[in-house]
Amino acid sequence: MVSEAANAGIDRVLWTEAEIATRVADVASELAADIRRLAEPAVVVGVATGAFLFLADLVRRVDVPLAVDLVRVESYGDGTESSGRPRVTADLKVDVAGKHVVVVEDIVDTGNTVSCLIAHLQKKGALSISVCTFLDKPARRTVDFQLVGGGKFYRGFECPDSFVVGYGMDYAELYRNLPYVGVLKPEMYSKKTDN
Ligand code: IMP
Ligand code: MG
């Protein structure tokens, strides 16, 4: 694993595939217990592309009926810093009006993306909005987003203030397929000049 990571340009591994699987199973149990108590149907909304592996692993372990859909939210710029002005660039197919929504994210960083999505889902009439993020980087939070209708915040791990890749997360669209999460070697993005 270590040499594989080194070959992939990873400086250090933060969470191995096995550690991720264990933690995702725990989060899924908590989420399943909460969804089971709801009278109305739940819709799990994954944020493309970063949440695709977490979403897939999570919903397979939530053994209650639910709908799964995707949204795409993009900020200008594609480096290690987002522009802070995200917008929804691919919308839901499922109607979330009157439903409990769980937003599934790869990582909550500044909070801009989640905040934009909460406003978007609220406009569509979601009954409650929860956020389930694989990683949470509270040190970088600039937006204090509010959950809606008694929604909960679930997180897999608290992430240190480093740019991480793997398990869905990218740098310039690469590294998403790594089964673990690691910190990129600085030289892997040293060519970056803007944002
Ligand atoms: P926020 O809007 O600043 O909270 O950032 C949210 C999005 O930025 C996440 O959904 C990721 O797509 C991306 N992002 C933030 N931090 C990282 C990171 O360390 N690695 C990869 N992507 C990240
Ligand atoms: Mg994302």
C-alpha cells in the first residue's frame, strides 16, 4: 500500500481502504436508523463527481427504501482552491418537494457548496435537509450553513487542513479512483499557477 501510494504521487495515506470501509459502515448504520424513523420517503442526493464512491458504498449499506439522485455543483477554477461561488450545473431528476433529503458530499471545506445546495433544495420544497459528508475540514469553514427541518450533519472523518485525493476526490480530475485517501506530494500540483 505504501509503495503503491508513493507511486501514485501520494505523500502520506490518511485513511486506508479498510479504515474507510469500517467508518462508512458505521455512518450508514446511523443514517439507516434515522431514515427508518421517518414517515415520509427519503431522497439521497450525491454531489458529482467527488461523492460517487462514498455514495455507492453508503447507500448499499442503508437497508431502507430510498431514492438516489445526483447533482453537479461547480465552482469556477479547478485547482486546490474553489472560487467560493458555486452553482448547480446539473439538476436533480427526482422531485424533492415534501421529502427528506440527505446531501452526500465527498468533503465539506469552506461550506460554500453545501450552502448553495441547501438553498437550492429549500427552493424546491424539501421537507428536511441533512448533510452526510465523507470528510469534514472544519478548519477551512467560512460559511456557517444551516440544516433545514431538523436535518442532521453526518461525517465520516475530520480531515486535517491539507489537500487530499482519492476515494472520489480529485486533483484536476485525477486520483478519484484511488481506494484510499492521501495527501498529494506538493510537486504533483506545483505547476499550478492560478486559483
Ligand atoms: P467547499 O465548497 O469549499 O466546501 O468545497 C467543496 C468541494 O471542494 C468539495 O466537494 C470538493 O469537491 C472540493 N474540495 C475541497 N477540499 C478538497 C480536497 O482536499 N481535495 C479534493 N477536493 C476538495
Ligand atoms: Mg465535491
